[in-house]
Amino acid sequence: MELNRRTVIAGAAAAGLAATTLGSGSAQAASASSGGRKPVKELFGTLADGTKVHRWSLQNGGTRLKVLSYGGIIQSLEIPDRHGRYANVSLGYDNLDAYVKGTTFFGATIGRYGNRIAKGQFTLDGTKYQLSVNDGVNSLHGGAKGFNTKVWDIEPFTSGSDVGLHLYYTSVDGEMGYPGTLKTKVTFTLTRHGDWRIDYEATTDKPTVVNLTNHTYYNLAGEGSGSIYDHELWLAAGRFTPTDSGLIPTGELAKVKGTPFDFTHPKPIGRDIRIGHPQLVTAKGYDHNFVLDKGVTGRPEHVVTLRDPGSGRTLKILTDQPGVQFYSGNFLDGTLVGQSGHTYRQGDGLALETQHFPDSPNEPSFPSTVLRPGQTYRTTTIHRFDT
């Protein structure tokens, strides 16, 4: 019988494995598995205008998380394998300059609008808005200077056995073309069980559109270890949204049955990725929104399981959102060097972005992303790790 993660961590600590396998600070594994520690702040770098960027380190329930004030970026996410050996399972860099120059959104908090909006345009209440265009003719992840490029205000907290960070950013009316001043709060929490929970909140003083998400790239075998094609993926999604050549949804909700997009039963990501399906050819792999069977729900429900057979590491994602964008790292081209000193090539990481559907402001049949004064945007996603 396969042991669960908590049993593995306790066993590793008892056997004295923590100090030899975790590297710097590894002797803290036993205490990390039984309770959280107050978040620790350190200087990570300085922007060209002199703004200081800090890194916050959290640990609880055997999970370790490092968060940058720049972009609300997850710089590192460490979890143990079936033997209690830790690895960073998120792609990213070891220096600020690489994040500033980067175009891959590694680990970033995405806003105002995750994913693409066709031609960077939408009409709301009879007014047409032109957004920043940064992906061909389309707007992607909030535009050229989206939330991933902003320095967030961060407050650490402890709450019972949980530890975490509150991140705050106010986007002024007209920023990147979006209407309304949007006050945003994102909360990262590590629970005593090692779950990483994200709670998003936002309010506006004018009607606007909002679609916040996180863009962490996962490799459960460890960052820089090679491709994720042998990872097994399950998605509770019987349909997906096909796209045009610009990766904008056509409006169709296509059935996954009988196609390479069928992950309703767990299968290796690489099994069908090179099949000549027109949608895979267009995106150079998977870069599609999956329509979750549950739809929008009042609380997070389990919709994704990702497992690395080699390490035994498993990620389960629970969300209240109606969609998940599965991106298989198609445009990683070997020019980027990660924290391990290894280059990232196509398929070396994958993103699973919980969201409303791409281009929802222009597709009336998709769930609405409109936020109005007096309303509060709220959504929650939980990442649950196991072996």
C-alpha cells in the first residue's frame, strides 16, 4: 500500500533523512510538517527605478513556498517525494532581472484578465474598450504591463495552524485600457496539511471585467529534470473550447471523447500530444481551456489530478471556477535557464490555470466575467499535494 505524504514526512524526519536530503535549512522538515512558521522576508533584488523587491518564505505541513513581491510570483514550491526527499516542483529563475525580462509568466499572479481577449477589445454597457495588445493582435494576461509586472504590497499572517501572505495591488482606472479602479487582494495560505490555497478578491468603482489566476509551471519530478510528458493527468472536463490560429476560442464547446483532449481517465500527457489533431498542431501541443463538468460552484471542488509516477508526487486542484487552461509548455525553446542551472525546453513544465473562459467578454454564451460597483469578485483555488 502506498504511503501518504504525511506518513512519508514523519518517517523521513524520524530516520534523520531531512538533514541529508533537503539542502540548506533541511533540518526544519520535522517542525514544518507539524506546524507553520512565521513567514520570513528577505531582499531579492532591486528594480531599475530603485524599488526593492522582497522574497517571502513560508512553510507548513511539509510544503515550502517562496513568493516575490514582484508580480506576486511563486519563485519556488518544494514538496517531498514518496521517500521524503524534497524538490522544487515549479519552474522559475534565481534572479530578479530574468523575471523582469521574461515573457513566460513563470509563477505569476495574473490580472486583470487571465488568458486572451480577441484583438484586445470588448464592449461593456455600450462602450467599446481597447486594451493593451501583447500577443499578436490579442491581449494576453492583462496586457504588456499586467499584474505580473507590478510590485505588490504584502502582509504576512498566522491564523491558528495556518500561515500565509496577503498581497494587495490597486489598478487605476484606464490601466492597460481597463475601465474602473480595481482594488485587488490575493491571499496565499499554507495549511497545516500542506495545502496551498489561493483566495482572490477584487472590487471596482466602474463596471469592468476580471479574471484572476496563477501561472505556476509544474514539473513534479523537479524543476529542470526534463519533460512532463510521462506525468499522468486527469481532468473533470468532458468538453473543451477549440481555438482559431490566434488561440482565441471559436465559441464551440467541443466534446473531448474520441480526441487527444480526453483526460477524463488519467493518461500520460505525452501519449497523444504528437497526434496530428488540428488543434494540437495550431497550439504546438495543449494550450486550451477545459470546460469543467461542474461549472461555477459555491465552493472549490476537485477537478484536476496530476501525478508523476517516478517520484510519486501528486497534485490535486480544487476550484470554484468553470474552466482550467492546460498549457503543456509548448513555447519553452531551450533559451531560458532555470534555478537548477538547466535550460527549459518544450514540455519541461506545464500550467493548470483555474479561470473563466478565454475571451469571455466577447462570447455571450460563456460564463460572465463582468464585475460591477458594489459587488466583490471572489474565487478560491486549492492545491493539495500527496504521494
